[in-house]
Amino acid sequence: MTGWLEGKRALIVGAGSGIGRAVVDAYVEEGARVAALEIDPAKCEVLAAEHAEVCVVQGDATTRAANDRAVESVLESYGRLDVLVCCVGIFDFYRSLADIDADQLDGAFDELFGINVRSHLHAVKAAMPALRESGGSVVLTESTSSYYPSRGGVLYVASKFAVRGLVTTLAYELAPDVRVNGVAPGGTLGTDLRGLASLGLDEARLESPDRAAELAARTPLAVALSGADHAGSYVFLASDRARGITGRTVHTDGGMGIKV
């Protein structure tokens, strides 16, 4: 793909690592002018150093203030906003309901749904007026966990089903002005996806020496996908080539839907 997003102005939320960072790289390569919202100051520094042309905003995507500030930065820097991408997420490391103490449940729910769901709502709410004006589009990050059990614990799977619901509902609410679609990645290499602090999992990571082999063994296509492998779908859905598509999801999961 070359120039698929030429002339587009995009905001990537959760842009400092993993899939979000890969989307930034792909959007820049495809000609978009890009702004990024990222909570981690160190990741913001790296992103700004490696992409001097990207407008980097440091802030917490679960808050209204950070999303408002990010959208304002896009409009001040680029004059309009055409594309919003949300890649913020946190994992529960397969904790079942039985594994969560009753006194931890409220905190874990609030933390996980605040990051995985509320961040998307704040981002879309902040961007809606600008996207309506430009006739733009939104791409939300679902997961294989939005469709299949066992791809996470009870809270993570529930949160990703909620994002799947957002794609459908927001596509309905924002039509005909704004298209809303999703990408549902499978397990991904190098995501830096951390766990819930409320469950003592904030230092946990999915990476392991055998991660690539483990991911490939799960999928019918026997592939271990990286953020860059998923990023092309975010490019397509934001491009004018997808102008007739809304309320749909691209499954970049190595063929999980045909797994027996």
C-alpha cells in the first residue's frame, strides 16, 4: 500500500507501543498526518524522537480532559480530524471469576472497564464534532476475545464484548456522517500488554521465549502476528477504499473463526 491515507488527519489513542505504535508507523507511511495520545512519558519521548512529524500528547485516555486536549491539538496542528483509532487496552491474564477475591472485584472491574471501554467512549465523544464535520471514520480495537471464550479471563472477555457492542452501536448512531469499524486482533507479538494493578498483575507481561511458537500453534494459518501485521487493516478501514463499510470488524487472528 502506498498513499492510501494521503491527506488524512488522524489521532491514534494508545500510540506508544504494540499495535498502536504500529498503526502510527503505518499511517505515517501511507501519507496521513498523525497525532498520538499516550499515557507513558517515556514512550511519548521515544515516539516524538522517532517521528518528529507526529504531534504527541501525553495523557490518560480514560479521562475526558486528555481526549479533549488530544483532539484540540489535532485541530490546532492540522485543521481537521478525519480518523480516530483507539488501541488502549489492559489484560487480566486469564483470571476466572473464581480466581478473583470478592473484595478485589469492584476495583478490578473499574480498572479494566475504565481502560478497555471508557477510554474508547471518551475518545469518540471528544472527536465526534470534528469527525462529523469531516465525514470521517473511527476504528476501535476489539480482540478475538470479543468473539470466543478462553481468550482471556472473565473481565477481559466481557470488556472486549463491550467494545464489539460499541462498534455496532456507534456505527448506528453516527451514520451517515461517520463510519465506525473494528479490528479484532488475535494474540500478538511485542504488545507490552500489561495486567491489572488491582490484581497485582501490573508487572506481568505476555512475552516469553516460546511466544511466537505458542501463537502459531493456536491458529489455522500457523502464524504469529505482530502489530505491523494488524496495522494494514487499520489503514484499509480508515481509507476511502472502505467508504461503504461501517459497523463491521476485520479479524486479523490467523483464522480463529475456522478453528475446530
